[in-house]
Amino acid sequence: MKFDYTRKLNDIDLELLEKFRFTKHHIFKFMCDCIRTKDVILYLKQLAEVATGYLQEEIQTFNNHLLKHIYDYIVRMLKIFGLDFAANFQCQERVSS
């Protein structure tokens, strides 16, 4: 899945995108270097923390498309290591009681 670069990104979106690219680059290097699992998991954790911080900052105008790409990437990498739990974490609509 490719990111849609025609969509306008604000400065905070661009910062998140840059951190995502940085993480993907380093994880690729770690996967090619005898699959350094510890380092890959560390970078995935940091990426998840950055995405969470982004959501807290941009609660009104967050870029759903960018976050979906990050989510998909993290899930795909975790599947490589045998952690296939994504089906349990599907977004669900809140139902008011």
C-alpha cells in the first residue's frame, strides 16, 4: 500500500511521516542484518509511541490515512515475528447507552 502524497499534510503530519520513514529505513537494515529482533521491536515501540503522541496533539485534525499506514506496517512487522493479534484490535464504533 502506497501513501497518497497528493493529500496536503501540515507540519505535524510531515514530522510524523518523516519519523515513519526513518523507522522503516532502520527496521529494513535490522532485518537484513541477521534479523536483529530486539532492535526491530524497539523501533516499532518508538513508532507506536510517536503515533500516540501525534493523536494526542492532533485530536481534531489527525491524518487518518497516515495513521492507517503506520498501523498496517506495525501489524505486518509483528506478523513476521509470529504475533498475529491484529484481528482482536479492530476499531469499533462506540455505542451510546
